[in-house]
Amino acid sequence: MNKHSLPTREEILRFLADAPGRVGKREIARAFNVKGGDRIGLKSLLAEMADEGLLDKAGKRLKRKGELPRVTLLVVTDRTADGDLLAEPTSWEDDSDPPKVLLVAKGPAPRLGDRLLARISQDEGEMPTGRVIKLIERRPSATLAVLERIGGRPQLTPVSKKERDVFAIDPDAVKDIADNTLVRIEAARGRAARVVEIVGPMGTEQAVSLLAIHAHGIPDRFPQGVIAAAEAATPATLSGREDWRDIPFVTIDPPDAKDHDDAVFAEPDPGNEGGHIVTVAIADVAHYVTPGSVMDAEARLRGNSTYFPDRVVPMLPERISNDLCSLREGEARAAIAMRMVFGRDGRKTRHSVHRVMIRSARKLAYAQAQEIADGAPSDMAEHVNALFAAYACLKRGRDARQPMELDLPERKIALTPDGGVERVVVPQRLDAHRLIEEFMIQANVAAAETCEAERVPLLYRVHDAPSLERIDALREFLATLDIKLAKGTRLRPEHFNAILAQVEDTPNAQLVNEVVLRSQSQAEYAPDNLGHFGLNLRRYAHFTSPIRRYADLIVHRALIVAENLGHDGLTDGEMAALGQIGADISATERRSMVAERETIDRLIAGWLAGSIGATFAGKIAGVTKAGLFIKLVESGGDGFVPISTLADEYMVYDEISHSLIGEASGHTFRLGDMVAVRLLEAAPLSGALRFEIVEHDAGPKRRAPRRGARPGPHRVHKPHKRKGRR
């Protein structure tokens, strides 16, 4: 091969800069007349350029490192000092920060938060310029702001960090609105605005949840076309369905649930002594939300419902989620049912999928179902007892499978009638909860198996095994507690369960549970099956909550194709896009989790703001080189203790043992230690709490690692000098 027949690096980069449209190896070979065996050399050259950081690869397209495509989708993010608008690409796969683009637009100027298509041009060493081609999505004209009075003059401060402008308003227009009130505003001319809705005082649940919704861009208002489509939907008929309305299904949900997307029925297996038949019926959302419809597009955009202490931002309009697809007691509803047969050992022997019409016989809360199972008189006792008998059978299979059994209690906020925090509670965990959980897990497994058997693509719920780095870190941590985790062993959930069993009912139980949890990978949605490590399952998909998760709707459509249950199944286009759909809804799931957590943090910070100076019992929930994260025992509130307040000596950060250790005294602050803390500051808007430690159950003193003696990151800190320290 003659290397001189290949273009130079400079020629390739110049070609990529000048070439319009999509450019890959084929286009480069054609442009430089590279043929035959020389194509192998070109491929190697391009790979070398990518390794050297000169090129980026996006699919089959090549581009110069750090270069924006000629036509790029942008979001308006900021302004220059002169007031010109700046934007960033909506997606950026480079390791560097996304470039800023100076916008040039004809006609009305875009607003902060708008998404638009722009043609990019750039001179060497200059900021890229984007000429607006088309506005794709307008930022809602209404935004959230906090009303404050500075020097007697009212101003509106947007809650979004992307909104840099502070708006002015006519004092007479807000004379009846108190300071520190959250309002929805519309921008007027210049920097003026008007209030279109009074949300309420900061600190109420409604205001705080709206903060999270706005900050994370969670769509909370359905477009009119989506609402119209939902209202126009008519109830499903028996056409193409089996009539199962006489089967006494029951729904078991929290007492305040409005949407009931699963119903269950169980009976002994007449052909197998000790075996049971369990049927899980799931609302047939796929019948109403069809591929390519406006409701489908909105559901995919939202990805899932988002839950706050007293409100839900739903994935689907109320007409669908709370009416046509809610398996209401006594009303005929369309469903897709999974009928599963289990042997006496709790292992599933076979299953079948059915498109049906059911009528729920009774709506039960978890506590009600548990009371009936425990002997409370009820006309549903026979059916509830059959459910619990089947669960006892399935539990034998679960115990043999040994999924991970982490014990981390979930806290919930109880609200006052006006939306403030009344108390924080830990709901009791009942066998009724475990029953529904195990029935749903088995139905999810059966859904994945069905699609696999018919070779129909689907979205799996995947949970990969922990990385080697995390396992090594866990092993080193456990060694500090004299717990061994063998090297060279392929770890399975039962190994983690054995570790948790060793510390059960000991002072280190919660600490070890938390560290084991941190060692795990994050679950996500993907078309490639990696199994579910935590549940110890080879294949797993989400099928049981299509009202609130888009992944489940995709699996319903896959089942419809696999079992030939109708014409509203997964399309070829959806099958080809499963990778992107999985990535998108994994991201919206994480977005909702963060928004829900931030809302709870803000509510608790607002609740505690009146207790500055009070002392609380807490536990060290995180150790960093900057200080300690504290979780309050009673409320679950999270706050921080800066390292500068801990001691008048150097503090050594020992990453392996999750500790800060006094270099001279050996006084050790360790993950999981109990502490008494004094609340110094509470910031409801950010949800931040700041503490100082007043008492610490430190346990035995430890010798701090010598500086640089241990591999791995650890730092030595010296506290700031403070006046008046005790």
C-alpha cells in the first residue's frame, strides 16, 4: 500500500471543515479518490486521528474535535455583557465543556430557554456564530419567581438559575402579596413583568414542588391537543378480548392512590398439589396511547410520572390515568393479563399472555389486605387468603433465588392541611407490600421471557453487576470492620446478603447497608439484556405500570406483537429506536428522582428554619475531604458540617474507611457514627442545612494514615482559625 496515496491529516481536517452535511469514511474516500486496499490505510489513519484527539465520531459521522455540526440544535442559555444571546448545543458528546454560540436572529429575538435550529459559522479563534433557521420550542412565557421587596421596591427573582434577569413590577399590582411568595409571572416589555398566578408562600409543598418542576424542566401542563385527544378517547370494547369480568380480581394500593394499574387474583393449582396459579392484570394503556399519537409523543417526552408529597405530575392525562386505564372497583376495564403457574417450590413452570376485559371486585389498601389476611372478617377473605397462600409459595422461590435484601427504610412526609410539614414518618413494611412486589416481579420476568421467545425487541430493566473498582473499594472498607470479601470470586447477590447477615442487629448494620448500596450500579432501560443483578434475575423488564412509566408501555406493545394480540403493537420505527428511547427515559427517571429528593430537602429545610440553635440526633451519612454529611434521625433531613469546625488539628481523609481522623489525637469521624448536632443555618430555597457537632460517639481512636503512605486518594486538612471557639 502506498501511504502517499492517502490524504494528509491537514487535508482531512480541511475537508471536514468545508464539507456540508453528513461526512464519514465513505465520503472522505470518495473525495480523495481512495480505492481498493488503500481504504484499509484510510481507516487506520482516521482511527489514529481519533486516538490523537483530532476527530470525534458520532455514529458513522466524523467531525473535527470540538467542532459543531453546520446545522445544530441549540438551547438559549445566557446573555453577554452587551445583552446578546448565547446558546449551547442540546447534546454534546465531547469531553470538553459545550461551546457557547453567539446568536444572530431576524425578527423577534429568542428567549432564554428556547430551543432552536441554527446554521453555525466560525472564524479561527473566534466564538461560533449561530444564525437562527427555525424556532423549535419556545420557553413557556410564564415562569416562576419569588416576590421580594428591596428598599421598599418590589422585585421578582426567577427561581431558575438560567434566568439571570430580575424583573420589576408595579408596586400597586402586588401590594396585597406578601414577601417571600412564589408567583408565576409573564415577562412584559424590557425588564418588567406581571403576576399571572399566586402559587403560595415559600415553604408550602405546592410552592416547593413547583420549584423542582421548574428547575428540572419537568413538563407539568399538557398541551391542549393532548388533553383533547384524551377526552375524545372512548372505553374499549370486548372486541378482540377474552371476557374475564367474572374473575374476582382485587387491587391493592396505598390508601390515597387514584390510579390502579394492576389487579391480582390467585388460586391453588388443581393439577399440582401445593402449586398456585397467579394472574396479574395490567391496565391496557396501549389500546388508548398508540404509536405516533400526540399522547404517545407527550408520554415519551415525560418518560414517567413524578411523585411529590401531595401531588403527582402524571405521564398521561387524567382521563387516561385516573379513568379509562384505572382498574376501578366494579367497572369493566381493558387489561393485558399474565397468567402464571408455580410449582410448590415457588418456581414458575409456565405462563401465558391474554388481552382481556376485567372487573375489579374490590379496591383494598395495603393495611386492609393485611388485616384480612391476619383474620379480620371480610367478604373478600377467601380471595385475599388465596393471594397470601400463593405469596407464601412464591416466597420459597424468592428465598432460593436470593435477591439482594438491603434494609434501608423509606421516609415519607406527612403534610398539614395548608401544605407544610407536619412530621416525617417511616411507613410500616407489611407482607401485603411484599406480596404485590413479588407478583409484579414475576409478571415482569414473564413479559421479558415472552418477547425473547418470539424474538421481539423490547426494553429490559437492566442492573449490571458492580464494577471491579467499586468491589475493591467495598472489600477494603469491609476489612476495616474485620469482614472478609474474598478476591477472585464472581460475586452474586447472596454474597452481599451474607455480609448483611453478619452485621444484622449490630451498630454497624445501617452503615454496611449504605456502603453496600453505594457499591451497586444504577439500574436503567436498554434493549440489550444485561440481567438484573440486584434481583438475581437473568432477564427482567418493566411491564406492570404503563400508566406511570413509558418503558412499560413499550413492553406492552412488544407483547402485543409477540402474541399477535392486535394491530397497536410495537412499530418497526420504535424497534429501531429502542436504544435512544431507553437512554431518554432513563434520563427522565433520574430527573424525577432528583426533583423528588430536592423537594423533600426544601420542605424539611423550611420546616426546620424555625429551629436554629436547636440540637438534634443525627448520623454521619457521608464523609468527604471537605467535611461530613449528616442525616437527622427523626426527620431524615440532610445537612453538612464543614471540616473547619471539627477540630483544632489536621484532619486526614481516609477514603477506604470513610473517615476523617485527627492526625494528632486519632479522634475519628466515621460513616455511620451517631452524633448530636446543632442547627446553624437552614436555607429553604436551596434545601441546605448547616450543622456543628456538639457530641460524637466516636468509638476507639485510630491512627491516621501517614501522608502518602496509602495508595488511593486521601487528603490532609487544616481547619480555619476561628474566633471565640470553645
